[in-house]
Amino acid sequence: MLSKPRGGVWGGLLVVALGLVVAGTTGVEGASSFPSNCTLGRSVAASAAASELVGACGDLVMVGRQVRGRVSVTGETTFEVHRFEVTSGASLVWWGASSLDAIGSGAQISATAITSESTGSEVLSVTLAAGQALPNLLALWDAEAGTHAAYMWLRSPSSATPSFQQQSTMMENCVKLTGNVRLRWTLDQANNKVHFGLEGNLRVLRYIAFGPAAAGSTDRVMGGSDVAIGGIGSGDVPWLDDFKITNYEECSHDLPTASLTGVCDDKTWAGGDASKKDVTLDYSHSIEGFMFLRYSRLLDTGDAEFDNTITPASPQLFTWATGGFSFSETHQVHVPRFHGNEDDLDFGSISLTLGGSEPVWDCPALVKRADVSAGLVEEGG
């Protein structure tokens, strides 16, 4: 088990190497992008004929095995799955059922089986077996475990459960930051916004930090950076805050505002003004030890004091890190405590063009850690 100082320099002796820059990442040739010739979110009634499903698309709901994918119905007996991802494990088969409650009474609907991991770079084409029809509920079934790893509604069972929905786990771009950490993002330039997904298979009570470096930074790039830091705390409660880093010290919340230094959240920098938090946690999960935090922020928050503007049309340097955290009961704030070793690399920087003309896809499967339950810092300590 690693040990790190609970106070003092935020990154220990590692800060001398913070000039590390991962080469800029570009679109991967041949990578599967989302289908452009289908209607996302189409509402289809439970009694609809198969012909009414053609041209509709929606996302698989992840239940296990880190399954992701956008299903596009291409014919009355065919569909494609774009950006299909699944971790290795027992074979999965395409399954049809009338409802989630009755999913165990469903049946295999195609000879196509999933027998190996997939990382989203190819389109999976599926044809139904003879005599089978597109079901109301489409699922991936693990016969060995007797359960489903993912599902989606092709027909709406009720007005409260629409069909062909978009899922928060699906994002347009993905890059590997280190062995067990990936970054996903979707740009919403029409609304001056970007959605990020921080994903990792880390030990418990660990954070992931990510955000733009200060303009012009080339060395020790965490200083002056504007990062979102988040994790999943005790009781599986997610958190994510907006931080401005001035140097590599942990934030001393007992100091007066004028004397603050280090890794402090924007609310603390602003003397308790919660409106200075310019990131929003939109979705989170922890499934089979894999943590996923989806958050959004404006490209330009208008807060030049604490935030760095994101410029999606040109290459920009971003910094990231993982480490441990605690929760201050006195100040009611999560406190990043240190960089902690994850696969021999726990911080770095990467040059990205978030709004490039081609999707960025370098998304190898995350390997599940054997020691995922080993916490380094007790939250609240």
C-alpha cells in the first residue's frame, strides 16, 4: 500500500515532472462514429410494426461489462451497433423480451454472439434469426450468469419510458489518459458548452482531475490550471467541484481567503460564493468497480479570475491527475489530498482539439484492478 503525506506539497516529489506532455491526439482512421442517417429519441408505440422502427436509433443502457453502443435499426430484421464497447468475459447474445420484468423469459433472437472485448472502433452488424422479429426490449444476455449486461427499448412500454433514448454514458470522443483512466467528451458549441466524462477503474476514495492549463503554459502546467475534480465518496455518493490551482499544496481551509494557496475549490477562493462553481455533475455511476463522472461547463464561463477559457477550434493543453481525497466536516468540502500511484502514472497533460473535424477515438478497454477496494485514505480523515 502506498503512503503519502496528508499535508504539505500536493504532489510530493512528483511535481518536478509536471512538464510531461502526451503527444496531441487526432482522429483515428477508420474509427466508427455515430450514425448520421437515423433519428435519435424516436417515440415508437408498443403496438408499432417493425417497419416503423427502421431509421430510428438509441443507446444501450449499461448494466454490466461496461457495455456502450448506439443501436440503429437498418431494416425490419437488421440493426447496427455503432461505437460498441464491452469488456472481456463470458459470451453475450442478442436477446428479445417483452419487458424488463420478463427479461428472463425472453429468447435469443440472433446467431450473432459477442465473444471478445470491443473498444468502439468498428460497427457491429446484426441480422435476426429466421422467424424472429424486432422485440419491444432488446438486450445483451449472459447465459452463463443468467442476467443481462445491457438493454434498450425499441418500443415504448409507457409514456414515462420512451424508446430509442440517448444515454449519458455515450459520448462522441474518447482518449486514454493512462492505463486505468480515460477521458470522453461531446462538444455542444451551439450552447457554448462541452460535456466531459471522467472514467477510471481506481481504488476507492480516489479522485480524477481534468481541466485546461493556463494559456501559454508549457512546463509545470498544473500551476494556473482550472480543473474539475470529482470522485465517489462514502455511501457511493458522487461529488465534483471546480478548482483553481495556484501551486502544488493542499488547500488549507482554515486560512482567511486572502491567505489561501494551492489546490482550492472556486467557492473557497471566492470566500464562500457558491455561484463561482462553473461545473455541473450531470451523471455518475460506479459499476463493477468502474467509476464514471459526466459533467458539463461553458467554454467561456466569463469568470476570468478562477476559470480558463476552452478554445475547441485549436489545440489546447489540458492537465489531469488521480489521487486520494477526504471530506472536511468542518468546512463541508471535499479535499484532494495527493497524487497517488495508479499504474506508475498518476498525472500528466495532453494536447487536444476538442472540436476537430473528425472524432477522436483512442479508447482501449480499461483493465479491472484486483485491488479496487483497497482505499488509501479514509474519507473524513
